[in-house]
Amino acid sequence: MNKTYEVSGKPVEVLRDLELTLCADRITVVLGQSGCGKTTLLRIVAGLEEADSGQVEFSAESKTGIMFQEPRLMPWLTVRRNITFGLKKREITKELVDRLIRMTGLNGFEDAYPSQLSGGMQQRVALARVLAYDAFYILMDEPFAALDYFTRKKMQNELLRIWEESRKGVLFVTHSIDEALVLGHRIVILENGKSKKEYDLSGCAYPRDLLSPDMIAVKKDIIENIETDGQTG
């Protein structure tokens, strides 16, 4: 897969001969510095942009849901109605909404409006909305980056708990090494639009102890493999 943008009249390669296979029931984390092409990759997989060459291929099902860094909730809708926004009436049931509210820890906030919620709670609503869409694969573009440390940790734990319950595939983009180690079954380092190195952590049980010798060794290796410069993407 290749993607080039024109910046100030000059072509800038964002993705270069990128090949990536995603597992349908695992969390794949794409890790890299700002400008390495992470978000561009996610948008192409989501169908929001087209690659210049190459293609995205799915198995039988191709329904994906995307969660952005901002919650992007409708301010005039309650939590319940934000969760079901975009669904057809026949797809909305009380059982569905109640299950998603319970799953994302929104009990008691069903009738609240976005302005009445903290940033972390708003992201819970955004996550519930993606789950309501019933996508077979979930795309997440640094969804917890704007949260404080403690809220971010809670949301990471919530995502893992929900994954345990749903076993949906997730493509998670981040520039945080610790977040990648906490969440990923597989970590892909993206650098200058190419996959530089991959790490298989599928044998490491949750929750992860980032101070364990194994995790420290992986983190050191990741740091050594991430360069200090990158390109716009």
C-alpha cells in the first residue's frame, strides 16, 4: 500500500509499500511518532481515504467502526441516543442499549447530555456507539490521548475488559509505548510509512506488568527501534 500527499507543492510519501495482516480477534497496536503515517493508515482501512496503490482486503465481513481521539458526540442527544445514533429503528432495542451501557460503565448516565459528562465518560459513550454499530473490526485513532493519566488507565482497562467479553478485532493507533505494551497482542512499529518491526505479545497475559523484566526488555527494544525524526502523515 502506498499513499502520497502534496505539501506546499511537493509530494510527501506517507505510506510506502506497507503490508499488514490483521487478526480478527486480537488487538493490533500501530505505534510510532507523530507524522509516521499511523492516522493515514487507519483512515484508509476505514474507507475514509483511498490508497494511491494497493488495497485493503477483508474476509467475508467488512463492517468496521472507528473511534477518534475526540468523542464527536451530538450535544443535543442524551447518552442513550448518542449510543444508538446512526442505527436504524429496527436495530435499536432496550436490551442492546442496556447491555452497552453496562458494558461501558455508563449506568446512571443514560439520560445525561455530553456537556454533563467528563472527558473519560464521553469516550465511554463513543466506545459504546462503536460497539452498537456491531462492526466486526474496531479502529481506534489515539482515543485516550487527551485524557489524564488516571482516566486513560481506566479506559485502557475498560477496553481490555470489553475485548474479553466481545473478542472483536481492534486496530489501535498510539504514540505511547506504555499504552502499546498494556493493550497489544501485537505491536507494529511504523516509521516513515513502513513497518519497521513487529512484536508478538499474544503470550503475555492481561493485565500486563510493565515493570517485569520481559516488558522492560521489550520496551527498551522498541525505544531503540523508533527514530527521532519522521515525515508528515
